[in-house]
Amino acid sequence: MSEYETHVKPLYDRDGNLHGVLLSPEIWAKAGKKISEILDQAQGKTDSEIHQEPIEDWNMFKDYWDFKYPFNPKVTCKACGAETENWEEDNPRIFHLSNASLSGLLVFHCEKCGGTVRKKHFKDHICFEATTHTGESCEPECIYPE
Ligand SMILES: [Zn+2]
């Protein structure tokens, strides 16, 4: 039996029709997360549903906007340089939203490098901060909108 056959077993019913595929606990532990994502995509779920982004919190953040400058959907990762001009329109996502708080903090996971991006909103400026997937902090970048 090959390595593959010990982990991935097709199951047939008595008529010889494929009934399903059984995965070993070992391979599921290694690849289950990725496989679940692929299965979710195959079922037509959106990227946002698969990653269970807190979209309601994001919308609330926008609805209660009271900063001096207009809302700006740009996200940039200081760890690897990944960037989007409009986070809401990305498909597939470059960044996954993990937290949105009315205090002005948006937290994203960077798909490109695995880092964490924090977009902090202050009264008159925005700061992007990032930590790499190994936990190192990057130089923050602050923007002062007009
Ligand atoms: Zn990145």
C-alpha cells in the first residue's frame, strides 16, 4: 500500500459505485484546514464566509464613522509590501479581516506573508502597523489625509 493509499481511501458501495472518500486523521491534521477551505469554495461560499470575517463589525465601523477625513478602504502590509486600494472589492482577498472595532482599530491577516496588519484610525491620521508571521514588528507608516 502506498503512502497515499494509507491516508486517502475511496469507499465503494456493494454495487461498486464510489460512496465517499475517507481521509486518515494524520492527513486531516496536516491538510484539514486547507481542504475545508477548498470544500467551502466548491460549495460556492464566498471568501468572506469561508474566513468568517466580522463583516457586521466592519459595516458598523463605517456607519459610525466620525473621523475628520473620509473613509478609505486601502490596506497595506508593511511586512511584505502587499497592498490593496479597496479592500472591500478584493476577490480573492489579499487580506482577511479578523477584527473591526469602533475604537478605530482594524486588524487584518495578510494572505501573502502570513503577517498581521493593524490599521489604526486617529482623529486626523491613520497608521498602518504590521507584525511578521514570526512576530517581528515592522516600521509603522502614518498617513495624514487632507
Ligand atoms: Zn504581508
